[in-house]
Amino acid sequence: MRNNRRLRWAAIPIAASLSLVLAGCTQAQLNGFLPGFVEGEAPVTNHTERVSGLWVTSWIVLLVVGVITWGLTIWAVIAYRRRKGQTGLPVQLRYNMPIEVFYTIIPLILVLGFFAFTARDQAAIEQRFAEDDVDVKVEVIAKQWAWDFNYVNEDVYSPGIQGQLADEGPKGSLVQSELPTLVLPVGANVEIELESRDVIHSFWVVDFLYKKDMFPGKTNYMSFVPEREGTYAGKCAELCGEYHSLMLFNVEVVSQGEYDDYIESLRDAGQEGQLSNEYDRNQNLPGTGEPELKEEH
């Protein structure tokens, strides 16, 4: 009884301290210091909070497991250390059934829990919008070492070149104005079709907390709602050759009016229609064409 009372009195200050610490956390700290979160503003997309929630919860569970494991290890080292004057081997124990059941069942529950929550969140993030619910559809074509953007519904396109080194500024600086830019309207249901013209690439917008690989001959999709205006850095996240580090782009989330003006500017520049895969290098590889039938004489 006395031990239970001591535990209760010890738990009160610990719980109070934990509450104060969590209450004083900033938005960045509550979201595991992941990019894409600004105090008092909406998340970048409708998926970023889900991703950060899975990340932070996983770390909390793992930290608790780590503290318990470290605590038991240190306790065993201290409690069962060799005392002065002791000789011979310590008492040998074959097994302890409750402990063996504990360290078998608990890890199994943790693994199944991580799998279940990951599968749940992944299914939600990967869920595509219904065709009628898509407001903006963009085909993103990766190529060594740049990006082309087809605005499918508006029937305009924006070609891109790889990052260009600036003549002025610190060594390695890039000309930001020449980076390919994907413009999206805030609050719209966006579907991105991901294609590759040559090798495997990966479409990664850092603040979106999500990336997707791009495979030659296969179309992948990303569906999301951009919820905060701003400019967000993107890059290829799959080593794809000599100038992989210069395969950069920006995503600009703007108001609907600014988006409409941008689409009109592409039309005024004569960039109507869609860029195709006719420059796909893989079409020249052996085995990509139909075999020719020769008549026997």
C-alpha cells in the first residue's frame, strides 16, 4: 500500500512537468521538426499533418521502448554485478516463462501496430480523387536532368532545363528564375501524373513530406490539396546520373486568379498543346519495337 502511494505521488509531478513541456512546444517541435509547418498557418497540403503524426507517434513509442530497455539493462548491470568477495559463477537460470512471453508478445504487438497505422495512412495518401473531383491535372515528365510540366485540362505546357550556375554570388549558386516551376492553385484538388523519359527519377517536394518514384514505361500518381500559398523547393530524390544534383524545380502555390493569369501567360508565349514522350530515349533500345515478319521464298 505504501509503495502504491509513493508511486502516485511520484507520478503527479512527472505528469505535470510533461504537460508543461508539451504545452510550451512550438508548431515545429510538435511536428517532429519536419519541414512544411509554420506557427499559426495551415499545413502545406492536406497530407502533411498525417505524415508528421505518424512520424512523431512512432518516435514517441520507440523512445519509450528505448527508455525501458536502457533502464532494464542498467538495472541488471547494477543489481547483478559481482560483489566484493564473491567467487565462482553466479546462479544459472534456464528460463523465465513470463519474461520470455513478455519480450515475444510486446515486440509483436509493436510491429503489427506500426504496420497497421502505416498501411492506414499510406492508403489515405495514395487514394486518388474521382475523375470528376479533379480540379487541376498536371503531367510531370522527368528527364536527365530537368522537368517538363503539362497542364492537361488547360492544354498548355511549361518546358524546363536543369539548374544553371549563377555568375555572381557564392560558389555553386543557381539562377532561381531559370528553374522549372510548377504552379498550382491553393485549395484545388490536384492530381499529378508522373512519367519518365529515360531512367528512374523521383519527384520530391520537401515541404510536402512525400515523394514518389518515376519509372520509364509506368505512370504513377499523386493526389493532394495544396493548402498554403508559397514557394516550395523540389528535387529529384533518385540518383539519376552526372547532373542529378542540378535536377531541381520549384512549386508555387498561388491564388486561383494568379493561377489563371499564369495559364494565360503560357498561351501568350505560344506554349499550347502537350509535350509528348516522342523524345523518350528508351524507344531506341533493343526489344522496344514490334518484330518484323519476313516472308520465306
